[in-house]
Amino acid sequence: MALQHFKTSDFDAAVDAAPLAMVDFWAEWCGPCRMLGPTVESLAGQYDGKVLVGKVNVDEEPDLARRFGVMSIPTVIFLKNGKEFERKVGVMPADAFTAILEKNL
């Protein structure tokens, strides 16, 4: 299960079922989001089978963005058993995300 694109309707079931999830909140028009995209896709492949990695388009799913209080994009939220435990805002190198994932696997 590589990178998933979440809709509001399937988000809770997918994230609640995963012991560890990383969700990128982004938009098509956002330059920094497009810069971060390849990093998120790479991490999805690297952690396939261990971490649920997904994306939420804030323009298409504004309720999810509102629910998580996403004020700036890109915002990457880390969830354990469906509960947020950390977030990173802005473009960052892959190791900023892998450090969190490795610590929580």
C-alpha cells in the first residue's frame, strides 16, 4: 500500500486502522507543497507496509484541514492509532520525517 490520497469519507477508517500514519496536507497551487511531494512519495515507498503515508488536498477536503487546524501548507501530521502526536509545517528534508517515523515504529 503505497501513497494514499484521502477523502474525508475514508480518512478515519484508514488512519484509525494504522498503528502509525503520516499525512501531508497540501494543495495543487502551493509551490512548497509541490517541492515536498517527491519526499512524501519516496517515504511512502520506503515505509510501505510499516507506515500509512497519505495526502489530503486541502482544497478538495477543507473539513479535514479545518478539523486538524491546518493553517499553513504543507503541513505533515503524524498520527499513532488515529491520534495526532506531532506535526511539521513547511518544506523539510526527508530526515526530519524519518527521525519521527523511526522513533515511533
